Amino acid sequence: FRIMIHPPENTTNSHFQHQPHIHLFSRLLPVHQHTHNGGITHNQNTNMSEQNKLSRKDDLQTVSGSDGSGGYHSYTFEETQAFVDFINGQLQSDEEVKDKVPIQNANDLFEVIKDGVLLCKLVNKAAEGTIDERVINKAPEGKKLNPWQVSENHQLMINSAKAIGCNVVNCGPNDLSEGTAHIVMGLVWQVIKVALLQDINLKACPELVRLLEEGETLEDLLKLPAEQLLIRWVNFHLKAAESKRRIANFSGDIKDSEVYTILLNQISPNKECSLTPLQEEDVSKRAELVLIEADKIDCREFVTARDITNGNSKLNLAFVANLFNKYPALEEINEEDYDFADVLDLDGAGSREERQFRFWIQSLGIPDIEENYALQNLFEDLHDGIVLLHVLDHIEPGTVNWKNVRKGAKNKFQQVANCNHYVECAKKVGFSTVNVGGTDIFDRQKKLILGQTWQLMKLASLKLLQKVGGGKKIEDKDVLAWANNKVGSNIKSFKDPSLGDGKWLCNLCAAVSPRSVNKELITEGDNEEEKEQNAKYAISVARKIGAVVFLLWEDVVEVNPKQLLLFAVALMTIDLQSNK
């Protein structure tokens, strides 16, 4: 039996207060679901050729499959409208999507994304420059893309979304080309969330240090995901206003609009937003008055009065994030008073690696990690050993003896013991662990942690390649030999300085999928600008043909041998799969 649970209208159950979507419970076959953080998962056996059936009851959109399975998924009409408004605002001046934007009706979203162009554009609005837009397949005016071109666009979008930290496990091109509603909604929310939350961190906004509580350090603040930082930010301003109110969520705690009234009054530059909504006793009318006040500082976005009173946590998170991005209202600090450089590892290469490895771990979709770790900072989130153990056991099942692991360990002794067990397991699979001990991981030794994470990423990539290649063990030299054979080159190693112009990577992509590359766009790489353009083009083409890669264009021009190896491994995997 599949049961869709609807909360009673007057329920006080905190479970429903904290969840904007209906939860699906299945005693038999699993169906598509959203993870706790809005990511997308589905059972591989689900029929993805199903046609969506939409029904509307108040603001709830219910989706059922036509295959008779009885599976249901749901989202709110208000969420769809809010997402559409965001997309319209971001892409309204883009000539290449003028046939799609503005989207007139909310449910048209599931139609206009089908060719993949709009979704690719949206990724670039979330993280500028992620996709080289020369790579997007675009139809001439009056014509449509063919199915292969559409699939390439969706593959490009999905792999690029992974590279900016979106949780898109098991979301495939077919889901998008068919406009599967709940998959589209989950994916679009992930991208919008990245766009809204990307600058809510200490590196982008050092003034967040004002949110430190007594006895805390910068490291403590680094552990907090952006959502928790926003909650602290709201509470900071409530305290400054001498209000007794505090929030712990963006659902039940904001329903009466009192918090929003006080917050708007505190952050508006010239006190444009008044406290008059507090005089209104009717919560629905008060919510509408709050939005009128928000409009005075150009912040009436994402939520309706009903979204506030219903406690839609997604849309209220978006509303508050937008307020923070426009009006943080935090006093400037003297960065010399805090050891930011050491804590944040502000040198370019180290910072890039930390980001890439975090997003790679997120892309694995390991449930225990998703449920218990924000993966906001690699060194903080890995220091108790649990994430490392989960990733290793995901790659090499059975390697970890979980009886020797203390999940949820709070004290140093237990956490160091977990790290020591990881080091033991790492030795079993042949990792280099010279001068690496559990204490080093616990102490957040950055270079050692980056080294171990790199070896995990490499092992996972080679294991997949080995599986695709029929089980034969593949080493670095085999990957280089394959790449040289495909390109017709004689590169001695992935440290070869000539790789920095990006031409070789572009040619490797063309050798794997000739019709996916426009060779007229490949430059000679004679100057830094041309090298950058080649690098960006190669990375986007690789993602377009199915390669999951996390390197940035800087890794190419700086000739980062680790990332170039993984780039080649990903393309070799695609090549072997296509040959099969």
C-alpha cells in the first residue's frame, strides 16, 4: 500500500510544521522522493516514460504516474509560482531565451525547460561562468532541437549542477526532457538555493562573525550551514530590537509575522519598514501588511501572505536569504582582529580543492552523510572520521568494520579512534598514509585531509572505469596511454606544461564525441585569455557528453595533474560506455 498522509488543518504536530511537502510512505516499492535537504532521488526501476498527471487541491499539486503503481508526489502551486518569478527576474534580459521568458503561467515551467537551454542558463545565474554557453545546443529560430541535442543539454546542466554543490542523485536527462514535475521542482529549487545561499558564509561576508555566541570560535561558525546562519542572523536582530522572540526554523516560528515585522524594521536602512503590522490581530492580514512593508525596500519576493501563515519553509528560507543578501545590517569588522586566513584557507588552490572535494562527496548521495553533515567546510566535517569512513565504504563496500566505529561521538578520544580506524582501512586499500594518523585528521591538518580525499576521489573514479572496462584493473599510465591514442599525441604525463593551453583537452573531448565539439571554437592558446576560453570550453563539453568532473578552468591553465588525470578518467569512462 502507498499512503499519502495529509496533516489535519488544525494539527500542532511539529513534523508537519517543519515539512512543507507531503511525506510519502511506502511499504512496497519505492518511488521518487525528495531527500531531507531538497535533493532528488528515485528508484532506478521506476518507469521514467510516465506522463505526469497533475491535480490541484488548494495550493497542493499532486503528481501520479500513469503506470498504475499508485505512486504520488507533491509540491505547492505557490512554490512553482515563486520559482517562475525568480527565473523571470533572472533571465528576462537574455535574448537567447526570449521565446521562453517571461514564463506566463506557473505550470508552463515544466514545458519551457524541456530543451534544457533555460536550465543551463539558470545554473549560470546561480554560479557565474559554470557553463560555457557556447556549448549549449540552441535551435535556430522557428526550429526545435533534436532529441540527442536536448539530451546533451540536460546532461550538461545536471553535471554542472553537481559541480556547484546541487544534490541531484539519480536525476537523468529523460526526467527533464519529459518535464517530470516533481523532479523539475526539486532540481530548480536546488539551483535557486545555491544562488541565494552562496554568499552566506564567512569568506564572502566576514561580518557574520558578529553572530558568534559566547565561548564560540570561528571554527564553530564554519560548521553551520547557511540555513542555520540565517536563523542566527534573524535572532541577532531580534535581540538587538530587544524582542523576546527567537526562531529555530522557517516554518512554524514565523507564521504569525511578528518576527518578520521586527526584522524588517531592524534592517531597513532608514527605518522605512514600520512596526504597524503588529497592531493587526488577524494573522493573514498581518502577513499581507508585512509584505507591503517588505515592498518598501524592494524585498517582496518568494512568499505570499499564505506562504507565511502556512509556514512554507522553502519559500520562507528564500525570503529571508533575499533579505540578508540585500540588507545584512551587520557592523563592519576589522579582519585583522580575526585569523580568517588560517581558518578559511584563503589561498586559491587549497580553497578550490576543498570546494571540489566537498561537492564530489555530496554527489555520491550517501544517506548517512546527507542526514548528519552539512558539508559546509571539508576540514570541519571530516575531522571526526565518520564522513571519510562512509565514503571509503561506499567505494569499497565491507572495508570498514562499523562495530569499531562510534557514530555521533562527542569527545576527542572517540573521534580520534574513528579517525584511526579510517587510517587502518585506508592502508588496506593501498592509500598512501605516511605520516598520517587519526590525530592529524582530528586536528584538521588541511594538506593531509586534502590528500586523503583526493585518494578517495581517484579510487572511486578508477573503480568505475574498471567496472565499465570489464573488470581489468586500470592504472594512471593506462589512462594516459588511452588519451594519447585517442588524440594522436605523445604527452609524457599529466604534468606536461603544454596541457595548460587547453587545446589537448578540447581535442580529447572531440575524439570521444566528435559531433559534440565545434573545432572552430578551439583557439591556439597563445595568450592567457585564449587558454582560459579553451579550458572552459573543454570542461563544459566534457559535462555535456556525460563526464562528471569537478575541476575549474584554473586547474587546466595551472596544469593541476590530479584534476587533469580525473578529467581523462571521466572521458575514458564515457568512451568505454559508448563503445559497449
